Amino acid sequence: MVLELIISLWGIGSFKNKMNILYITKSLGIGGANLTTITIAKEMSKGKHNVFILADEGPLKSVISNLNIKYFPTCSNRRMPNLKMVKKINEILRVYKIDLICTMDFEITMNALPSAWKRKILLYPTYASLYLPPYPYPKLPISNVFSEELSNYLIIKYGFKKESFTYNIARIDAQLFNSKVSGAILKNTLNIGDDSFILVMVCRQDQLKIGGIRMLINFAKDLYKLVPNIKIIFFGDGRYRNEILEKTNKINLELGKKILFAPGAILNISQAYAMADIVVANGARSALEGLACGKPVISMGENGFCGVLNEKSIESFRKFNYDKGRLLGNTIGKKEILLETVKKLYENESLRKKLSEFSEKYSEENLTIQKNISKYEITYNGLITLSKEFKNWYFLKYEWAKCLFLYYFYRAREKILKREGRWREELNYPVGGLDPEWESGLI
């Protein structure tokens, strides 16, 4: 019903009715989910809508300090129910007439749901995670997901309805990530010459990403043989940083030439992409930011090379949240295919230019929040309209109680089996039948 309502509103464009929207995310820290939430909130506040944010404090607080956004600090630890967060939500709802609550992730959705149904306010959660959850999410009228991999999993595993999902995937701030950003200063800082052919990988250096990082490091000597002026740069920080430094320094010493760099994390990430000839995506966020900066993007993960992002392969990547490095059944992951692809891109400047043009166009049309904010606005209006007619509030209470019980049942079982917390650091592969038809993306 609600999806049909949203579709019927699609052609209307901007709405006259003012909305009061509360966004709840984990923190104002620099992370993909937080950046997405804050950029959407920022764009919504530029119009006629009243915007509120509930989150832990962080460096992104400066982004919203001068905007028409009301900010409330909280403590968003992972305990459920988080009584401090619930109390803060109740305080906000008592003082302000909130029309819709937008949450980011399962735990925050569960903490917000009791306060929402008490005041007959619908939630619009976004599940951005790459994990396929080992316990059910609450079946709300509409939930937003970034990949068909996750929605299909929830449909098959937990009985969700296909029509209960939207795919509002725009999550890139075009003011930060665009083709006009220059990487010249950063290149000079790293003492990299203009005649270098630069591969850039930007990602957290943690358990989820280390497989792809190791893979690229292991291929470095072979890439150097094919491309003598190659430079491979790993931006990021995390628990595996020391290992990365040791391996890159060792290879540089063996070659007698510095081709591998690991300068750590930088605040202005867009400059890292801007200096690249090829962005090597190791996850969804780096793929999307590389596209937004108008760069040729190739993808890889712990199972090897995953393909080039272009008009031929982009739909397959989209279904898996632009990150196929986690998936089973990779038929193109061999080192030789990656080497051939990089060599072809190195030798063919017109091909790189074509990929850059595709990246910029695709990002503007599909990924930048500024260009796609009306899609969020339409969805919000549909849910607010539905909340006035919605009758199944008791069903939402049942869903909340069921999901809470099954969540703690899972945690208790994992603790008894001494596997507590493992699922957050181990990859959860998609169910059989969802693996894509692998192709390099290049003819």
C-alpha cells in the first residue's frame, strides 16, 4: 500500500507541506552511514523542512553547526534497549511534533521503535550494512536498503514482502566528492612525480578490508613489471596498519624503488581519489566516492579482482551494494586477469577517459544526494501520509518484542559456543543462487 502511494506521488516533485524529521545515527564521526545521514539532513534543512539529529558527538558536528538543524547528543552504544537513547527520543518527541523518524542500522531502529509507536509515528530505517543478519529485522511498512542482496536475503530468510523495500541508494555528498577536486597538493606531499601511474585504495585497515589490501600488495611486484612507473597508495588506518607498513616497506627495499605508499588516514579523502589514475575499490564506499570523483574504478576484495565498474557491469555491482569482494563463486579473481586489466587501462588513455566520463555521469544521476534528494522527500511524504491511516501498531510491538528476543537468543547461543561477536568480523556470504555472473567489465 505505502509503496503504491509513494509511486503515485513520484511525479509531483517538491511538496508544499512542511515536514519535521528526526534522523538518528550512531555518531557524528567520519563513517559512511554517518556521512550519508548528515548529508541527507543537510539537504532537507535547506528547504522548508525542520530537521533534527540525534547522535553521539564527533568531528562532523562542525558541518551542521551553522545549518538550520537542531542537534541532540546521545549515547548510542550497542546495548538494546538503550535506556539513555530511549529517554532522549521521548524527550524530543514530547517537545517537538515529529512527523517521521529516520534511523540508520538495526540497533538504533530497535531503540527508536517503542517511542515511535507510542506516538503513532512511523520509522523509516536504512540498513546499509553488508552483513546478512543472523537474526530478523522488524517488519516495518517500508525499509530502505542499499542492495538487492540484502532485501532478497530478508525476503527468503525472514519472510519480508518485496514491496516493503525502497532502494534510495544516493549517499554521496557532491560538494565533497566531484571531478573538480585536485590531488596536486597531496601528490607533492607524497613526493610523487607527474609521470607516475597511480593506483589508489582508500579503506579502513581492519578485518573486513585486509583481504583486499593483502591481495593488492601481493600483486605489486607483477604490476611493477608491467607498469614501471606505477605507484600504489593505501590510504586508511586500523588494526592492520603495522602489517601493511612492514609489507610495503619490504617490497620497496627489495625493488630498490618506492612504489608502495601507506601514508595513513587523511581528512580530505577526495584529494586521494583526485590524484588517482585508477581507483581500486575495496568495498562500497570507496567505489562510490571514486565514481563521484570521475575516476576509472576497479573492484577487488579478499577473493581477488572483481571487475571494472562501467555501463556493462554496474547493474551487477549495484545489486550487491557495489561491493562484490565478499562474494563466493568469483571466476575472474585470478591475478592474471587483474594484471591484464591494469595493463590495458595503462596503455589506453582513451579507455580511461571513457570510464571517467561514465563514472561522473552515473554518480550524478544515481549516487549524489543533492541530485536525488527529491526521491527521499517523496518517500518521506508517503510514509507520513500512511501514518495517519496506519492501524497495525500492535503488530509493530510484536515485531519489536520478537526481534529483541531472537537477537538475545542468538547472542546467548554464540556466547555459550564461545563465538561471541564473531559475526561482525567474519563475512556472511549470500545465500545460494544470488552469486552474479562474473565479468571483467572490459571488452
